[in-house]
Amino acid sequence: GCNDYDYDYGNSESDEPAPAVGLVRVAILRDTLFSVGNSAFYLAITEELFRRYPQATVGDLHLLRTCIITDDALVYVMVNHGFHECLFDRDCNAAANFSREAMIADGLGYEYWKERGGWFLP
């Protein structure tokens, strides 16, 4: 329950928690938010795929989810929508390098998309 993390971290000299205890609580909160956020994101993607492709088999849905929920795909969405500006220092060139490579991949992918009639998978 909610009080799983409500331990008495006070020390014998004072009722104030030790500084490291605050960091532990932040780490637990961060990990919890990460898990809940990932689960909610996974559920939203699954629901959207099911709505778009109601005749898809479980295997098809799994393959589509796997393609969508990858670090590369998520970084692509993040950079294309400018979220990286909130996460990186202005002097960091990693996002710019990724953005350049993504633009090249977009061009190549668009050509392949046209050749295949709008679908990459057989």
C-alpha cells in the first residue's frame, strides 16, 4: 500500500531524516513514475493499434507494438516534437546529430514507402 515506504528514518539524535533518505525516496518515486508511465504508454499504444487494426492477429499487434515502442522510435518522436530541448544542455550535440541522421533516414524511408505502396512489412 501507500505506507510501504513510510519508514521511520529519523536518527536517535534528531527527528529529521538523513539526507540520503531523501534521495532514496526520490529514487523510489522516480522508479514508480517510470513504471506507471511506461505501463500507461504501452496500454495507450496497444489500444490505438487495436482500434486502427481490429482484424490484426495477436502476433501482428505484438510486432507493431515492438516496432513502435523502441528507444529509436521514441527518440525520433521526442526530437521531432522538440522535447529534447528540455532534456539536454544547449551545448550538447547529441540531439543535433540524431536529428541529422533522422532526416536522412526519413528521406530514405519515404522512398522505400513509395516503392512498397505505403507499407514496409510484407
